[in-house]
Amino acid sequence: MAFNNLEDFLSALESAGELVRIKTYVDPRLEIAEITDRVSKTPDRNKALLFENTGFDFPVLMNAYGSEKRMCIALGVADLNDISKEIENLFKLLAGPKESILDKLRVLPKLTQFAAWMPKVIRGKGICQDVVLTNPDLNKLPIITCWPKDGGPFITLPVIHTKDPETGIRNVGMYRMQVINDRLTGMHWHKHKVSARHFEAYKRLKKRMPVAVALGGDPVYAYAATAPLPDNVDEYMLAGFLRKKKVELVRCLTQPELEVPADADFVIEGYVDPWEDPIWEGPFGDHTGYYSLPDWYPSFHVTAITHKKNAVYPATIVGIPPQEDAWLGKATERIFLAPMKMMMIPEIVDMEMPVEGVFHNLVIAQIHKTFAGHAQKVMSAMWGAGQMMFNKILVLVDEGISITDYLSLAKYVFKNLNPAIDITFAQGPMDVLDHSCSKLGYGGKMCLDGTKKFEEELDERYASPGEIFLPTADWLDAFPEIKNVNRQLLEREIPCLIVSVSKIRKGQVRELHASFAEAIFLTTAVKMILYVDETIDPSNLPVALWRFCNNLDPKRDSILFEGRKDGKILACLGLDGTTKTESLDDFHRDWPNIIVADEPTILAIDKKWDQLGIGTFIPSPSLSFRDQLYGKEAVAVL
């Protein structure tokens, strides 16, 4: 379904009971984000929020994609799996044998549809150019500041347009933009991104790089900008496929080389000069739940701002999960399952990205296994598939279990897992936001093969899983640095412990694991121990896993213990998911803090809550994370 504009989408959300209008004044600096964080983390109250009184001429839309229901409304489907099925059927039709003239004729309607999805540049102006600011000033837009240690206000939902200067092929991406002054922002594109490659091409040619930023319009545009499409595939073709209607584009006024959606609410036109000195950008409270720390990035100079009449400014916040971006990720998981199956990895049956894994950190894939080593074949293919190269922890299972029932899944994986031989470690490219890597953008990965094993994959030197006993208090008495142990998984016959530990000396976790595993292996068939900071409650499984996945470099931080029992080897893998420091871990990068709202903002929202019309009071989620902070700045004080 195509929406004519963002206003139509808001009407659809309101009709579905998914939109709350807030008429009380709310400050775009920190207050909008704090309210959104509370609402987005409360499942029975999770709604899109339209802040109509911001002190600016424009309302601010938040959390528009923040549930499966709203994501489906945005993409015009009843279920996200419907898109995957449609793509799979399309692939089968186009790729299948055409043995008769009837078979060939059957494809023609689909080819016609392809043409109908292709974007079209129309003549004249679009509604996005109803109003032209002759003196462009970013300070006239209600650009939000999300978190207290952010470097400033950020444009957080920009649809950014660039073109390859040699081929003219368009790229549409989404990268945060820090506002530096009324006509200048940072342009936070990472080295792996297509826009960054366009930037390097302009640099070689010694030319300014035109850039156009669209905000609003059909909600499918923002999703398409985040989609992991292959290089040189136009994001607006995907948008046309999803909305079943081609995207109409208009030329920019001051950067006519670029085209933007005619129905956008705002367009910010400008350029990046590749030969200009970069600017210091950040910090920014990012989707990992940690601040991404400042670094040098290109400058974006604004040459024009246009907008439609009655424009709405769309924005989002990211931070400690769950947040709105989790549902954008869920849409990607569902939509791109079919292409991955049909074109690259036909063995894949299903895929899941748990919220705690913040996209790249943890991916679960279910495969149709037919031979020994099949899981390793899939592992290699997945780590070579587009943005999946950033994946840190990959869990592979066969068709014997549901991958969305996490407890049953864990029990199944550990039943099939020998931690000594069924876990593969590697090194490769990582997301530059991964702070656990010893080197920026390069670090360790691991794959857990939780599939049922063929005879060739077994090693008779190792014992079969033994009976699982619960830990005793004596364990903790013998190891005073252990502050708490999560016994929940063992109680469910999952041979894994989560342990919080107080680190005070170099090499402590490695020494502890060797001693701890040896002390318990004769009585408890524990296969894996996850170590986290003492500030973390290991019994709070979602939080402990979120912190653990972020803080772990699997190859660097793994410790394997092997002991003998009845002539067989028992193996227990330790994984150090604690905070890393220079003094204790020889870690030489700054470590970021987690993202927590400040006390004045929390108190301000508490005070005005009854005026917001949202319903009964929701306390700030940040309150439960205060004790996990290391100091009060974006860089952790360790």
C-alpha cells in the first residue's frame, strides 16, 4: 500500500489506535527522547507519539515504526512474513525453467510490474518544495537532542541521497547527522558504506559531492534507506515493490544532480567537500545501548531547505534495547530471508535476530542440514553475505526446534554442542560501533554449531553430557571475586552459567575460569560460563545478555577448560564479557558508557506527566541502569 504522504500514514496509525497526540509543550532537547523511551519500553502502552507543541513551527513524530503492528502498517502488509513469501514466489517464477510459450507468457505480467516499481523523475516541483527557505537555517527545525552526553542535536531519521560520480548510480542510506551550526552538520558515514565510497570517488576527482537529505513522506522511504541491499540496487525500486507504486522524484533546487521523493516533508540540500578538513563529531547514544565516541567525519554544508505545507518532522531515538529500531531490524530479518535463501544460502530455513543482540551481535539461523560440516559451510556463506559480515555471534541449528522459543532453543543447542570442537572462532570486519574490538572495525567472531551431529562430526575422546546438578553455596565461598551466579539456566537443564565478577587484577577472568571450571566439572556438566561485570545482575537475563554480547570479542575473550572424568574429556568454555581496561586487559581504546537519561530530565518529565495525555505514570527506564554506569561522561571512567 502506498501512502501519498506522511499525513496519510498518521491518519492510518490514528485509525488503528496506534497514535497519541501530545499537546503539552515538550522540549526537543532531551524531553522528547525521555518520553519516547518510557513509552517504547512499555509493551501495553507502546504507541507512536506526535508532539504537537515543540516551540517550533513543526510537530515531531516519534516511535512511528516501534511495533510489529506499526511496521506492518508502514509497509502495507498484514504480516511481515507476507513480504518474504511474495519475494520467494517472485524469485521462483523468474528463475524457474521456461519450457513452453505459456511458461514464458506467465512471466510477462511480473516484468510489467517491475517497470511499475521503478522510480520516476517528474517535471516541475514536488510538494516537498512548497516552501523554500531563502535563508536556510537548521535551527528552525525541531531537531532533537536524544541523550545527555550527545555532542548536540542530531537528525536521526535522514534519508540521504548521493550518486556515484562516474556511473551516476544513486544510493539512498541513513546516517546520523550532528548539527554543528545553522548551516553545517557532520556526515557520519562509515567506511563500509556506499556513500563513503562515493565520497572517495569525488575526492579522487577533486569535486564537491552533492548530497540531499529527505525527511518524511511515505514511511517506506526510511525503511528502504536502512535495508541491506546489494551495491548498485536502487533503494527506491525496493520502495516501489513494497508500496506497489513507483516513487516519484523531483530534482533538487540547488543540487540538481540529485532527485528526492516529491512527497517528502523536508528536504535539506547541500554538499560535502572531500578536501575540507573533517570535523569532530559525537558522542552519540547509539543503537548498541552505549555511546559511540567522537571521531573525525566529513562536513555537510547546507545550501537549501525546502518543506511541504503543514510538514511533520520525523525522528527516532536509539539506545538500550528495546527501541524502535528493533522493529526496523525485524522487518529486514523477514524481508531479506527469501533473497538469502534463493540466491546465496538455500539451506536456510529461518533466521532470528534477538533484541538483546542489537542486530549484528547475535544472529540465530535455522538450516536444513544434510551432510557433515554443513553448518560450517553456512557459517562461511553468512559471514560473506553483505552486512552479515559484521555478525559477532552466530548460532546455527537444524529443523529440530523453534528458533523463537529461546529457552527450548538454548536447551537444544547445548544438548548438541561440544564446546571444544563445535565452536568456530574467526576474525574479520566488524561494525565500527563495536567497542569490544581491540582495533576499530576489526575483531573476533564465533559460530556455535547447535545442529544434531553426523557420526563424522563426533569425537570419541569427549564425554557425552552428564547429569546436571545445581550449584552449591560452597562455590561462591571458594571464589570471593564471584559476586553472583545466575542458576536459572541450569534449573532448566541448560548447562550454562552467567557469573558476575569483580575484576581487580590482570588476567583474573582467565585464572578464575580455570579454577572455577575445575572445581565444578566433576559434579556439574556445565559447558559454558559467561562472565559479566559485578554491576550487572546476572539473573536479569535480557540485560545480562545485552551487556555480555556488546563487551565480548569472542576470539580474544574465550578460555577453554578441559578435564578428565572416567577416561573422557569434559570441556567448559569461558567467555569474558566484562568491561575491558588498559591496566587489567591491555585494552588501549576508550570504553564507552551505557546510555542513561540525566536526573533533571527524568524529574522534568515526572512533573509534567499528568499533562501529556499518555495515561498512567511510567517511570524512567534509565533508573534501573544508573548503578551500571562508570562515571557520568560518554567515555567510561575505569
